Amino acid sequence: MHDCVGINISELAFILLVKRPTIYAWLKEDNRPIKHNNKRLSAIYNLCLPWKEGCLGKMQEYLYREINTGKSFFDLLCEQQLNKKLIEDTLDIIMATMKSEKLEHNKREACLKQHGFEPLSQEKLEHRLNCMTRIAR
């Protein structure tokens, strides 16, 4: 799940109503999920496969954002009964939003480059942030 959409161990434990050590035991193959958890885990993984295949990266900033019907993707995964259609629709919305934002970002980058502006290095960004926070104090 982490590789697929960026859900961490704590979040996965919350979704499955288990504790983190239980998840770690499953990962180390010291223990196996009970039938209910295995079925739910499999269903969630299968719902997220299109995301993984789309190679869009992790969705941390969208995980808790209310997307569809006032619920976040995380909220939908936590529901007792998984609503596959709603989860798929929500993933589609997130995918479209991320693609659109990536396209806009690339357009801005190209426009800036065309006018002689190069992207700032991480070091320069951090330096500017430090200067701005000193001024704000």
C-alpha cells in the first residue's frame, strides 16, 4: 500500500482496525492476517492497482483532502463496507487533478525557462526561506 498510494503503516493499521505491530508481523511473515483483514487488504490493493499502474506517485497531499461527497480517500478506505464505485471515482478525480496540476507546473516551468528564469536549487530555496523567516521575526 505504501508503494502504491503512500499509505503508511499507522494509516493501514487504522484502516484495518489493528495495531501497528500486527502489520509489522504480517510484513515479516511472522503472522498472517485473519480472513476478514486479508479480504479487505486484497480489496483495497486491487482498488489501488490502477493508481500504481498509472505511475502517478504517492498521493499524500490528497489522502485526507475531501474529494468526493465530502469524504477523503482515507475516509472511504476506513468505512466498514468499502464502496468500490465511490473509491474508484475518487481515485479518478485525484488522478485527473494530479495530471492537471503536473501539466500546469510544466507549463509554468517552460514559460519561465523561455524567459530566462531557471528553477532555483534546493539550497537557494532554503536560503531564501531562512531569509524570509528571519525578516518575519
